[in-house]
Amino acid sequence: MYCIRKVTNDLLWIGGNDRQTPKFEAAHPVPRGMSYNSYLLLDEKTVLFDTVDRAVQTQFFENLEQALHGRKLDYVFVHHMEPDHAATLGDLMIRYPEARIVCNGKSVNMIRQFHCADPNHAILVNEGDTISTGRHTFTFANAPMVHWPEVMVSYDSTDKILFSADAFGTFGALNGVLFADELDFDRDWLDEARRYYTNIVGKYGPQVAALLKKAAGLDIQMICPLHGPVWRKDLGYILDKYSKWAAYEPEEQGVLIAFASIYGGTETAAAILACRLSELGIRTEMYDVSVTHYSYVLSDCFKYSHIVFASPTFNNGIFDPMEHLLRDLLHHNLQNRKVALIQNGSWAPASGKLMTQVLCEMKNMELLQEPITLKSALAPGQEKELEELAQVLAASVKGEASTPVQEPAADKPKGFVCKICGFIYESDTLPPDFVCPICRRPASDFEPVT
Ligand SMILES: Cc1cc2nc3c(=O)[nH]c(=O)nc-3n(C[C@H](O)[C@H](O)[C@H](O)COP(=O)(O)O)c2cc1C
């Protein structure tokens, strides 16, 4: 049986919700499920905006058939070839062979790779190209690395709708709700939207910023993402979140304590520090990184301005769950945070030095003081060190002067950023004949990284 919602008078949501698969892309737990959005426009021509994940294909094909109501499918706009949106494209091409796929050149290659098939009569579109479907006119813009290289978005200049691919998506199934204004997004959905953004797209802040710059030049009244609710009101709210996330700016002035502990010594120190911070009126969150999935901790590392990492030494290294978190933060480009460390070891504590080394590989991570060292457990009198650390953190959170003992961040990256797609060429000079490997724009479209 079909399950459809109306987006506008001639646009339908025909996607599906998966509430059974425990992990999105085999990595991220999705306890509230996942929506795979697909939209169908019933203009003079019919247009399908992306397909769906295999998990919801039965529902999707029933929806599509019902929504078309005997009409021919004219176009399929492929914004993103990742299989959570394009897994059913191969089946679609067999069921609706007359439909013309509209995509960019990179997507055609991926269609061949994923589906071992050449799309019949594909219409290749480039940046700024337009297609009219009758009442509606669509303009295409590339959004490379948001979060795959072939990603593009389309803008319906008639109804002022941005079809934004993965941008503005979120974890979580749509349980009857379609629009963000039908729910309390800030209270119930923001954390999952942040966890989706930071884990899936967080690495590509400059590319997201480039897309936001393009979007700023458009009159957008509605955003239709490929996951999560549609935005038709208060768009500034989600655009503001995105510009903060893309710039690696914290949303909350407060402290996140991420600790790992085998026997409890490090955990006790982390708990005492959290008490002192709370007494000083500092918003504090804490996670045991051995217990809480790293995707949640990573998300909160993007949220908070200050982070304390506390870990035992393990075989002369960092305890594995903490090492995994730190590497994950590095790979997701987390930057611009103020940090403190607690290390523990029963004979040769080394995790402090090793955690510092990982932080040194990240950009603009400011270590507020030398690591606190525990030898197995807090020694009598060491509560004082935690109290002092709480004061240093509190002063920094409140923006009071504090002198960093160390500046571990490497030099800021030198280079040139493509104004069109956000690609960064890391070098002191940019060759005059340089061409962007992502969007093929010339050197004149690059500007120095600031
Ligand atoms: C497998 C294993 C390897 C360890 N390796 C080291 C080490 O290389 N150096 C060290 O000083 N302590 C090492 N330790 C000891 C712990 O780091 C130490 O007991 C620490 O206090 C544990 O903190 P916790 O109470 O928060 O779990 C190791 C412990 C385990 C279980």
C-alpha cells in the first residue's frame, strides 16, 4: 500500500522510512530509524528527484506507481549517487526505460560503476544549466564533496525550492511528519541533525561553506533534503546551524569531558572535574567513550567550545576507544577548540603526550595547560589539580584571559580555495594555469585561504 505526502500542490514526497536497519551505512547507530526521501513533481513533464535505499524500495516503487497514476515518468534528477539514494536507480531504469536521467558527468560514471549500465539518453547538466518542465524551471549547481564528488543540487525558481541532496539531512525516520515546522526540531531533532552532519559531511566544511555561499544568492522558500524533514519555515535557523558547523564554530560555550577508563581511576577524576565545573556554573557534558558510540561523542565535540580528553595508558599507547575517537576527530577536521588532558598509567603514563601528538595534527586546537597525570588513581591532594583545571576551563569558557601553556596546532594551512566548489590547493603559490580538479574552474576562481 502506498504512503505518500503532499509537499506542494504538484510535488509529492514518495520516499520511505527504515526503522529496522540498526546502523546507517554500517557505521552509525540509528535508534530512531532513517528516512530516504524521494520527491515526484507532476508538472507538464513528470520529474523524480532521486531514488532510495534498497531497504525501502518496495514502498518506494508502490508510491511512485500510485503518484504517477498512469502518467509517464519523464525525468529523473540524480543529485547524489550514494546507494542510500541511488541503489534503486538500476531497477528504476528497467521499470521506466523511457525516463531520461538528468545528472552531471561524474554521476554517469558512477551509474556505470554501481549498476553496470549506461543510462539511456542521459541529459548531462553543468553548473548553471536549466531545464524547464512546464510551469517549473530548474537550475543546477554542483556541490562537490557535500559529501561525494558528484553531488549536485537543483533549484526550482518557480516555487523557490532547493533540492539539497544530503545537505540539511538528518538521522531519524519521519513518523508521519514531513515538515520541520510540524515538530519541535530544536528539542527533538537537532542533536540527530548535528550527528548526521558532523559524521557524514563534517570533514568537508569548506565545501559546505561554498554551497551555502551559492544558496545565499537564491531566494529559497523551501529546502527538500534527501533525509529528514522538509524546511518551509524559519530557514534561517537551519542555515545558521550549517554555517556554524561548516566553519567549525562551537554552538555551546561549555565543556565536554570525553573519558575512557578500565578500572575507574580516570573516570573518578573526570567525574570530580565535572562536579567542579558545574559548581562554577559551566555547562558540562561527559561521555565514557568505551560505552557511547563515537558518532555521538564526535557530534558533541563539534557542539562544545572546550573538550577534556582523559585516558589511561595502554601498552605504551592511548587506550583504544580514546585513540579511535581522537583519530576520528582528526579525520573529520575538527578544529578551533580549547582542550585539556588527563592521563593515567600505573608505571609509565604516556597517554598525555600521545594525545597531544594527535591534537598537534589538528588545526587550531589550543591546549590550556599541561596534562594532569594520575598514577593508577587520584593521589591524596590531587583533587586540588582538578579544581584548578576547572577554574582554568571556566575562565576560558567565560572568555576571561588565560595563557595557553602550549600551542600544539601546526601552522595554519597555506593554500588557495576554489570559490566555486571549495577545493583547497595546499601550496604557497598557485600556478597560473592551474585548473580545479573538482569543478574544472581556472586559477582566477581561487582565493587565498584565510
Ligand atoms: C592491557 C593493559 C596495558 C597497560 N599498559 C600500560 C602502560 O603501557 N603503561 C602504564 O603506565 N600503564 C599501563 N596500564 C595500566 C593502566 O594504564 C593503569 O592501571 C591506569 O591507572 C588505568 O586507569 P583506569 O583506572 O582509569 O582504568 C595498562 C593496563 C592494561 C589493562
